[in-house]
Amino acid sequence: MIGDATSAGDDSLRRGVVSRLSGQVGWPGVRHAGDAMRFPRTPDAVTDRINTRTYRARRVVRYYGSTSGWLDTGERVAMEFACSLGAGPPLLDIGVGGGRTVPLLQAISAEYVGIDYVPEMIEVARERFPGVDLCVMDARQLDFPDASFGFAAFTFNGLDSVSEQGRSIILSEVRRVLRPGGVFVFSALNHHGAVDRVLLTPPKPDSWQRPRRLARWSMQQLQTVMNLQRMRRLVREEADASIRPVRAHAGGLIGRYTSLARQCDELVRHGFKVAACLDPQGMPADPGGNHSTFAHFHYVARTDS
Ligand SMILES: C[S@@+](CC[C@H](N)C(=O)[O-])C[C@H]1O[C@@H](n2cnc3c(N)ncnc32)[C@H](O)[C@@H]1O
């Protein structure tokens, strides 16, 4: 527990959040609900168009609005470890989605702010958690003063939803809004993981007796094939990173996959110290080990105190 449940929080920060709720915020091209989303043809914009379209889809918003609890043991252990480092409030929850992490992170800090660049996600999260400080904002343009948070989180591989350039901007922005000694916890897709390499899945054994389930599975496979076709020009493979469709949501997201070593280098380049890298079971990841069975890793990074 890093926060004081009775603490009133930093007034200037809170005023800032309230003013953002009424104003237009976000990265150019990302608009409030109801606005048509139009993007220029830069790599960032193409990635944004694909990923925000999927994140805005009703079934996807409904999915994130129904999840609860820790993603896996690794996420819980990463948060506990971050707390043990003495990360202080307030806490910034980036890419809050439908609110899965709201109660988990509020239990760590009562001074809590959640943001997401998809207005529909924020809408659902607000319905689930009325009164919680939640607003539409893009992580590439954090509308907070320097050094205003002690703890930042970007869970469930949300960081992998933006282009390489966007990712670098997000890391710089998180670094900027964290106080000296602040902690950043996030997960990132593993380039060497085998699971997301297979996007088409066999039907469940009993599907042949359940026509609706079979129809749903067939639609999902078709959608996946269409998405793979749509994204084929964006796919990039390097030795320690790749850009390719993500298995979730019928391959409707294009993600950046990074090796453990490259992710650690990236953190250091952006002024962080790597405090821990954990596999989904919460075990410290062995830098020289075989990483093929891990879909993602959890990272705990610190700014200099
Ligand atoms: C995989 S979902 C995870 C949602 C939630 N954190 C959870 O763990 O259930 C990733 C979330 O990150 C958000 N996201 C991705 N890129 C973002 C950005 N640049 N700024 C703000 N939110 C972003 C997406 O809209 C989505 O809601």
C-alpha cells in the first residue's frame, strides 16, 4: 500500500485532470467518441487507425469492461515488488481500458488517475467505477506537470499498441511525469514467444455438436485471415523485435514484440533503471534463457532518486 486512503491528493494535479475531462485531449488523430477518426499516412497513424478501430469495437470494449483480477501471477508480483521499492502516490494507470486494474491499483494508491486514448473504454470504466478519476488521454501526450507521479503502470501490453516512434515518446513522457525514484510497471509482448506466431486456432473438441459455437469459431478464423491480409505490409521482423498482428481479437491489433534484452536497453536509453523483469508466473526472467513459452514479460523500472 503506497497511498494514504484519506489523502486529498495534489489539488493542482486534480484540477488539471478535471479540466481535461471537458476538453479535447490526445494525440493528433485520436478524437472523442462520435468523431470520425482520420489519420495521415504516417506509420504512427496507420498503426493507430488499425488498433483504435479494434479497441473501439463494441465486443472488444465489452470484453475489457468485463475483466477483473490480476492478468497473471507475474503482474501481481511486479506490482508488489514495485511497492516494496517504496513507490509513492499518486499513481497513473495508463491504458486503463475497461477498468480491470482500477480496484487493484487503487488498493496500492488511493490517489489514482486512469487514462486511455479510447473514449469508449473510459466510458465503460466510468460506469463500472463512478467517481474515480478517469479521462481520455493519449500516453504520447501526457497532460500532467513534470514529476507529478510516484508510480505509473501500463498493463496488459498496451505499450505495444503504438509505433516504434510512439513507444519512445511514451517512455519519455512516463519518465517526465515520474518523480525521482518513481516506479514504472508495464508488460510487453515477447518477440521470442511462440504463442502469438500461430494466429489461427483449431475449434474446441465439442464444437462439432454445437453449431453456434462452430459458426462463431468460423467467423473468427475468417476475420483473422482478413486481418492478416490487411496488415501484411506492416509486418517487420528483426533479430530482437518484430511488428506483427496480435493473436487477441481475431488478429485485429498490430503489435510490437520485443526481446527481453532489447526492452531493457530501451528502458535504459530513456533514463530508467531496470529493477526487475518477470515472466508470467512471476519468476525473474533469465536473460540468457529460452523465452519461447512466454507471451509477455512484466517490467519494473525506476527513475534515478
Ligand atoms: C490490452 S488493453 C488493456 C486494458 C487494461 N489495462 C487491462 O489490463 O485490462 C490496452 C489498453 O491500452 C490503451 N492504449 C493503447 N495505446 C494507448 C495510448 N497511446 N494512450 C492511452 N491508452 C492507450 C488501449 O486503448 C487499451 O484500452
